[in-house]
Amino acid sequence: MIAKSEIRLIDPSKEMNEKLALFESFMLLLGLSVENMIKGYVIINYQLNNTSTSFKNLKELKNKAWGGNNGHELSKILASCDFEVYKAEKDLLERLETFVKWAGRYPIPQDRQKFEDAKRFN
């Protein structure tokens, strides 16, 4: 027989919140890792094809290597590469992009359009 003192009550909402926090952190870190990998590839590829070019600052790098796109526009940056991206990979990339931009950092999007866009991931 189990004594009452041995029974541990589990608060399902607390457990769910902890899992959600871990998931959001995981997706943010995974997204940042993929972003760094893509940017590293783009920079190396750009330098190999443009041997006379060197980068003096981040703005110049952004403009030349990934076409002036915002630093977290993963799908746009990857589009400049010569990769074949499958539908499932593109979907994952869009989700990671969302977590890198706001979902891994803030409880809600910073503007209404992003809020509306986020509804499709639910």
C-alpha cells in the first residue's frame, strides 16, 4: 500500500509550461545554429566567387553576401544559394525563422502582421 506522503501531485499546467519553455528555447537555438550555418556557407561561397572582395564591416557583408536581407530572413538568404530545398525543409526553415525573429524571445509577435502569420503554425 502506498502512503499518502509518497504520492506526489503533478500540476499538469506547470509541466506543460516547462515543456513549452524548453521547446521554445530549443527552436531558438536550433534556428540560430542553422542561420549561422547558412550564413557561413553564403560568405565562403561569395568569397570563393569574388576573390577581389573583402568585407570591412557587417553592413557591407550583409549587402554583398546575402543581398541586403535582414539578418534573420533565412529563407531569403538560402534562396541565394544553389541548394535544392524540399517542401518539408522549407516549412522547417520558416518555423525556425519565426522562432529566431520573435517566438523564442517574446510571448507574442512584435507587430500585427507577424501575429496573423503565426496563427498558421498553430
